Amino acid sequence: MRGFYYTNRGKVRSENEDRILIKGEEVIVSDGVNEPVYFENRASLFLVADGMGGTKEGKEAVDLLIDGFVRYDFCDEEELKAVLENVVKELEKKGIDGGSVFSLVKIDSSKALVANAGDCRVYKKKSDYLIRLSKDHSLVEELIDAGMIDVYEAFRHPKSNIVTSSIMPFRDFKLFFKTTDMKEGDIFLICSDGVWGEIDIDEFDEIFSASDLESINKALFESLMQKELSDNLSYILFEVKK
């Protein structure tokens, strides 16, 4: 696999509660970089997490989530739920009054396992545009499902920050999980809402109309740097190389 990762506090927030995990022959965990970092390794797990509940609580919660994925592996939905349930127990045991949302892609032979809880997202390049593979757990997503608003109206909706599932103490969580085909050359984007909340659908498609990974990363980063960036922002952009 090869790709780029970026995580930063943005232009308004004082600290970064986002985390990135790339797990393979080496483990990369990052809580802040100034520009996209290139990587090339035999990674099998790519994860973006976003802390919730205030700066201290959010950072502690997201660090525990990352630690859970560093320590434990999973091969299917039930095993993933077990990893997350262990994280919830640790949050409760340590008295951490915060939580985390996340999205991930796990590479398994010719398949990719996609999962999320909350509003971090997973996208895949399809020809010269982008498709979303994940499913937000949010009030806005429920409004879309109910036919009350469309995806264009959802962009910058005043209640877009309300999530309906997260990994928190003393609460159940909803998990989205799916398996998708994967082949050499496929390009995936995993990101927090600090990224997708800044870039509308048409601009995303324009960015991903580029044919190579480097051009996509350059266009994505340059677009973000022109935005308000009122939230922390993180992404992993990677290409399947076997």
C-alpha cells in the first residue's frame, strides 16, 4: 500500500482531538502534522478517529480507541464489535467522560472491510468521481433517509454536528459494516468531518477526477488550505498495491 496521511488542529481549534492509525508491518499513529506525509508499507488497517466531549476527555477517549486497535485485531463484524466493547469498558474503568467516532478500512485479500461509528467517512474513487462507502450515524443522515432533505441540502446543515452513535462509556453504539471488492490500483479516502464538511460533492468529484494519487492528494490539500477549517481535520488517502 502507498498513500498520504494528514491530521491537524485546523485554523480555529487550539488542539487536535483527531487521530490517525495505519497498522501493518509498522504502526503509524499521528496526532498532528503540518503537511501530508507519504507512506509506503504493507499496512492492512487504516483508521481515522475524532474525539468528542471536550478537549481533555476527547483526547483521552480517542487515544484509548486507537490503543484498542493497536492491541487487538479483527476479521469480521462480530470481532470488531468485541474490540469496540473492550474500548467502552476501558473508558468506564478509567472514568473518562468522553468518546470517539471513527471510520476504517481493513484490507483482507481481495476484499476491503469498511466500518464506521459516527460521522467519519470512507470514500472510494470510481472512474473520475467519488463514491461514499460508509454510512453516517447523524441527524442529517436520518433526514436524508426520510426524504426530508437531499445530499446538497445536507452540506453545511445547521445540525450537521449531531451524531447518533459514538464509542462512549455507558452507552450502546451503532456500527456500520460492509465488505466491498478491492483490486490493484483502487484509491480510498478515509476522513473526519473536518475534511468532508469543508468540501462539497462537486468539488470532491473535481479533485478525484485526477488520475494519479499524488495529483489527488495535492488538489485535496490545496483545497482544504483555502477553507475556514474551524474543526480538526484528518484524512488517509491510499492506493492498493499488492
